[in-house]
Amino acid sequence: MAAAQGHFSDQSDGDRGTDETADSTEADRVPPAFRRAVEALRSARLRSEIEIDPTRPPQRLAPYAYAVEAAVVEDEEDLADGRLVLLHDPDGHEAWKGTFRLVTLVRAELEPEMAADPLLPEVCWSWLTGAMEARGLLYGEASGTVTMAGSHYFGGLADRRPATQIEIRASWTPREGLGGVPDTGAHLAAWCDLLCQIAGLPPAPADPGSGTVTGAGVVSLPQRRGPQGA
């Protein structure tokens, strides 16, 4: 299993002293609730097919932000990728109805016959909500889009097969627990379940240490790139 890694970030970028001094100053002003939420992300245990790295978060969506990007990799091939951003406003946000918000972008390439299914967007959205519900996560104010875009190649690229990419953009407010901190580690794991589903991987047998079966109650895409190991 992979462990998430990353770094704190807020809107304080600009004229700063040495990196060591800046890091110390930044750490001092990070709200405890946000710090614990980020630590939960960093310590999350994920499926071995997930490769995850820190990435620079957006700077103007909230006072504090943290982001990771991940890909589902099997046999050295990227099957799906995405980005997950944790936002925090200690004063609360009217649209979020909370002090935390998770924002995501997930992408994968589909075979043309799969993209022809008119119900695919609804199914993909249900994978996001189903992944969180399968882990018993509470959330609110979910919104987003599911977009499919097709590409046909001509001229010097005519030997390429037509390609269709599906893209899920979504955001939701995780339910806050003790100390006003949401279970961000579990939300990250659920998001990775979504990545694996859209990549066409079978559900993992269980969430290590919790006994929770991942992907329960939802159906994965058919395997898209030839036979894959179970």
C-alpha cells in the first residue's frame, strides 16, 4: 500500500525569508484542525496500484489548501489520473456549509464502445457518491460535472484509434468530526476507489485494518486494456 505525502500551503506566498524560517512561520500559523486533516491525508494507506505525489494547491480558493495528484498504474501504464484538493476556511464558507471542502478532477480514457453508453455519466457520478457511502462517510453539498470528449485523428495521425476521455469534476463538504476535523484519510481512500473504478480495476478485497470492503455496491468499468490480473 502507498502512503500519501504532501505539504502545507496557504495564501502567504510572496516575500519570505529563508526556506527554513518560512516553513517554521507557516507551521506556526496553520490552524490545528487543518494540520490534523492534512496529517490524516499524509498517513492514509492506499492500494498498491495508486501512485500519489504532492502538487501545488490553488492559492485563492481558501485561506488554506493542500493538494495531491495520483494515478492508477498497472504494468507501467497509467489507466486513470486525478487531483484532490483539500480547502479550509476557519471562518466557514456559506456555500460549503462547513469549514472544509474537497475538490477533485479525475480523468480516464475509454474504449469507443463504452463511451457510447448514454447512462455512463450518471453511472460515473454514482461511483463517486457510492465510494464514499461504501466507507460510511458523511458529506454534503456535493456538486460537479461528468464530461466525455472524443478525438478522431486524421492526416499524419490517421493510424491512431479514436479516443474518448471521461472527466469528473466534483466538490463536496466532508462531515466534520471531533475537534471540527473531517476524516480526510478515509475520503482520500474513497477517492482512490473512484480512480480505480474508472480505470477498470476490480474492487480491492478490503480496506487494511478496517475490514471494510472497498467498492461495495458499485460496478466497475469492464477492463479496458486487455486482460488484467485479479
